[in-house]
Amino acid sequence: MTTANPNFLKLQNNYLFADIARKVAAFKQAHPDRRVISLGIGDVTRPLTPAVVQALRLAVDDMSVADRFHGYGPEQGYAFLREAIVQNDYVARGVSLSADEVFVSDGAKPDVGNFQELFSQDSIVAVTDPVYPVYVDSNVMAGRAGEQQGQRWDRIVYLPCVKENDFVPDFPSVRPDIIYLCYPNNPTGTVLSRAALQGWVDYARREGCVILYDSAYEAFITDPDVPHSIYELEGAQEVAVEFRSFSKTAGFTGLRCAYTVVPKALKISDGKGGQVSLHAMWNRRQSTKYNGCPYIVQRAAEAVYSPQGRRELQDVIASYQRNAALLRGAAGGMGLDVHGGVNAPYIWVGVPRGLDSWGFFDRLLQQAGLVCTPGAGFGAAGEGYVRLTAFGTPADTEEALRRLRNLY
Ligand code: PLP
């Protein structure tokens, strides 16, 4: 019989969202008259904006006539979108990149999950704790994580992000080869200042590490001291790959479009005394295993950067930011310890004394019909917190606030 990849077998099922769904289903069955409001989902609720929908319609029309039909496109993305990305997201912020350093794809999750393939199997990986689970699980699948001990893997370096260090990871005592950083952070909603991120870039240059920088929530940054891209920091193009997504920025969670920047200046060891270009390796990987994001989707993404597209999306982001501010205020008003939610759609709330994160989850569900995400599901350092998201509708957020006030 064919044998399974043992690394996959090391991975347990992801129980977090399954456990939440089971508890919510049981609650609904016991209380069919109560409407449950989710503050737990990471999906958006606002629809695509008119500029994006119009671009989609025009692109569908293109596909219906022979001389504007698009078949296989470039695996790396169409030049019109790569140019729009470079001009709007980088050059406009003083960052010099060329369009062919941008790789368009169908999601930051696949890109960030796949990128680890380019590194040797014995590479040491560092992640922040709590963490977006894809970084860890994709390295478990690759056989790079070692064995699981409790909630942690013995070959992964964990960088706790806790109240005591103001959610800014300290440099590890063991030198990692690859460092995953996600800012604005999922799940804590916290950010790194320019100085703190420069510290990590300098560390990576000194130690010869690669930073995989996930900036999926960049659109939520309001603080001028918070960099939008890691390439705003000196020397970052020599050490960092950046992942961005249209999912949370423009409501593309169902449409699917994202991009990964791999600067040509980024080199790693070939293991034989020479160097190789990660840009060339990712290009080879994508050309081999990926066939490009659909033309119509890339036209829709291009519309995000039009003057109308920008105006419409500012309104959408502002409405989520209002939800975040309201949720922050409500949790603070309950006397709870509140982090994040200013430059991010996530609010990280310390649970009341005497409860753990699942205990608080149960209380919010049973007593208020509200669903949150227990912090313990994101790693050992997430215990004692829950994550609230600002992606609900304004009406649901208002109703959630009313219920929270009644509860406390
Ligand atoms: N990166 C982070 C940190 C996320 O939280 C998410 C989605 O929740 C993603 C990436 C996924 O992005 P995409 O929808 O582009 O796959």
C-alpha cells in the first residue's frame, strides 16, 4: 500500500474553528429563539464596491469576444496590475520596486503557505506566539517543525508577544533562518513601530535570516509611525519577502487576489558556498505549479486603485474601523484589558479574572449570544485573551455592544 507523508500525519485537525462551530450549533439548538452574533469570523461582510463590480463586468465582456478574450495569462500576473501595485502601494510611499518583483496570485494564504518550499528542510523557523496558524502548519507539513510538545513544536522558535513586552517580539536566543512577522497582527491587532521593525530588519541582515512579512491588514493602518510596507525600512529588500492581499482591503475574500513581493536583491545560500536569488526561485516555483490569477479578477483588483475605487474603499475600511473603535470602547468599559483595534480590524481582549479564554468564550455565548475566538487557539501565549473582529455589519456590531453592556 502507498504510504502517507508522515509529516502530514503529525498535524492534528484544526480543532479551533470546529470546536467553536460545535459549541455555537449546540447553543442554537438549545435556544432557537436567540440570534447569535459572531465577533469571531475573519471574513468581511461588506460587498464589493461599484468600481470593482464595474471592472469585473467589463472584463467578463472582454472574455466574450474573440479579440479581447484572455486564455492562460502570465503566471506572475498581468503587467497592468503589477504596474498599478508598484505605483500605488510602493512608489507612492517612496519605495522603489520594479513591477517584475511583484507576483500576483489568488491569495496570501497559499503564497505564505507555499513560500517555505524554497528553503532547505533543516531551516529553523521562528514565529510569534500567538500566531496565524498557516505559518506553523505549512512548516509541519514540510517536516521542519520537529515533534509536538503540548501546544508547541520542538524545532520551531517561538517569539512570545505578550503584554509584558508590549506585544513586540524580542530577538530569539537561537538564530532562526526564517522569521514570520505579521503586522498589523492577526490575532492581536497590534503593530510594530518603524523603529521596532527596523530593529528586525537589522537583526535579519546581521544574522543572515529571511523575514516573511505578512501585511494582509495594511489597509487598516492609521498611525503615521507605523510602516505600511517593510520596504520602507532601510535594507529590507535584502532580507524580506512581503505578502499582501486584496481580501481584507477590498472585500476579495471570495473573489481571490493577492500578491507577493520578492525583491531581486534578496539572496540566500545555495548550501555550496554560493548564493541564489529567491526571486528566481519563486518565479520558477510559480511557473511550474501555478497558472495565474484569472484575468477578470486582476481587472477587478486594478479598479481598487482607480480614483473611484479608492474613495469607495476608504468608506468600507472606515466602517470597519468604526466597528473596531466601538468594540474597543465597549471592552474597555467592561474593565477588560484591551489591545489592538486601532491599526487593525482585530481587538485582543484580556479575559476577566478567574476565567480562561474558553471560559470567557462560553460566558459570552451562553449569556449574550456572542461568538468570539479564544486566544488559546492561536498558541500558548494567547491563553487569557479572546479575539474580537470588526468585520461585522454596523447593525450587528451595535447589537453586540448592547448585549455586552447588559452583561456587565
Ligand atoms: N494572512 C493573514 C495574517 C490572514 O489573517 C489571512 C486571512 O485571514 C490571510 C493571510 C489570507 O489572505 P487571503 O484571503 O489573501 O488568502
